[in-house]
Amino acid sequence: MTLIRYIALFIIAFQSNAQISDFDHIDFRKADSIALACKSEGLDNLPQLSYELTSNLHTDVERFRAIYMWVCTNLTNDYGLYAKNMKNRDKYRNDSLSLQAWNDEVTKDIFRKLVKHKKTICTGYAYILKELSKLADIQCEIIHGYGRTSTINVAKLHAPNHSWNAVMLNNKWYLCDPTWASGLENPVSDSLKYEYIKGFFLVNPKFFAVNHYPIDQNWTLLGDQAPSFESFMEAPIIYGKAYRNLTMHSTPKKFHNFINRYQTVRFQYQLQKSVTRLHIRLEIDDGFNSKKIQPEIISTQDQSLTFDYTFNYDGFYDVHLFIGDDLVSTYTFKVKS
């Protein structure tokens, strides 16, 4: 291991709280407006693009924000290519020669579409973000690993399926996901609907770890607090819109839960902004009927959200948390006597 690599990993162990709130004093409106003003720019001259995005900004975090915003709002996700790639990687996972041949083929296709049409998959998003940042003298790394969404069958998650980025700002590493920030999956049409989600920028590592698991566990930025792969696979379903509402998901910690009748379950989150009880609801489905309830809120102090729910009857329940109209998370509960 090189000295630089060793130092970088040593630093990572102490950054579990590196998140967007570190920059509450920064107004990102200028950076965002510059990114939107460069919308017509292509990828044929990255040094020029990086200069146009960053030359009139004064801090690295603003410069990175402009680059990140441009990537999120100008690249189009090729969801069909992503699905085809994952299907073939699973098909060839026990055939190393065929897998390598497919990887070589899809890599060429990814970068051809990226340069020509600004259309790509997560690897392309992460690559362009890194290259534009490098040209602006900002250290940015591509992180490969596992990503969990509502449309992914975790039982078939045999190989890494996602890429995102870590960026060094003010001598600290931060995490972001430009692919998921740029849109939301539509499981019916197998497409990605563009809808920028700001919460994927400099995310709380503990929240990020609920549905991102890097191959190199150091890149959780959680040190000894990093989750195991097993706990990652057992975690609740967290939807893209959760990143519009939350900065942290605490409990329940699992997607599938087994409890006794009359047992009370605690739900606990950290909000991006304060909400009223009227904005919070659970939808509980037993397979025959679905009911909507507004739980009794225990606490919303300091933008926390805590409430309890008691299951009084045996059965199997799908439980969905909504904040306003946004579906945030899903759990299942098997309740027995």
C-alpha cells in the first residue's frame, strides 16, 4: 500500500460525520446557476467545460457543486443498458472469460454513448464527475459497490451493481451519488425519470450506508462503525425521495421484521426540515386491506422524528412510511401470538 493510500484510509476512519451540514454557511445558488447556464455544453472538451463551471467560484465546495450539478442535470441514464449489463454479468458470473469479454464490450458501449449522446450508466456519471473535478484540482474518487433500490432483487445481488463518488473537501472525504440524484427509477417502464434530488450531495455516511455498500469498506467513511454486508442486505427499502426528506434513518434497522402481537415498534429518523404530524402517515397493508394512519408523534425536536406503532393482531404486514406525498421507506412485519 502506498503512503498516500495509507494516509487517505487513515483519514477516512475519522469522517463518519462528514456531510452537507458542514457547509451550511455556503450559498450554492451561484454554483447551481452556472451549471444550468452551461447546459448546452458537450463532453468533447472537458478542460474547457471544467473551467467554465468553476473559474468564477471561490471555494472548492462551490466548484465541486457546480460540476456535480452539471453532471446530474446533463447526463441521461441509459436504464436499458444498465439492465442488460446486470443481466449478462449475472449470466456469466461463473464464466470468467465470457464475463471479461462482456465487460470489455459494455465498457466501449458505455463511453461511446457517453461522449456522443451524454447517455450512460452509473459508471459514466462517476467517471465524468471525477474527471471534471480533477481538472479543477479537486480530489475525487470513483467508488464501486452495491446499491439497493426498490426494484433490485437482493437475493440475486451476486456482484457489485453500482458506482458513486467520494470527494475531498477541506481535508475531509464526503460521499455523493450523481446517478441517483439525477432521477428516480420507474419499475413499470424500466426507465429513469429525471427529477433532481439534492439529498444525494455530501450525504451523511450513516444514511448513505443503508443502501450503498462499497467493495472497499473503508469508503463507507464509518471506520469501525461500518455495517456488515449481511446487515446491508437486511436493511429496509429506502426510496429515492427519502433523500428529499431525511438526513438519517435509524430504526427499524431491517426490512423483514418478526415480532409478537401487542409489541410496539419504534420508528426513528432525522429530517432535513421540520414537519407537522399531518405530514406523516403510515400505510399498513395485510394483503386484504390497506389502512392509512397518522401515528402519535413522540418527538420532532431538532428535526428528529420519532413515533411508535403497536401491532395488535397476528398477520403479515407491509408498512410504508410517507412524508407528505413522498414514499420514504418500506418494511414488512410478521406478527405472531
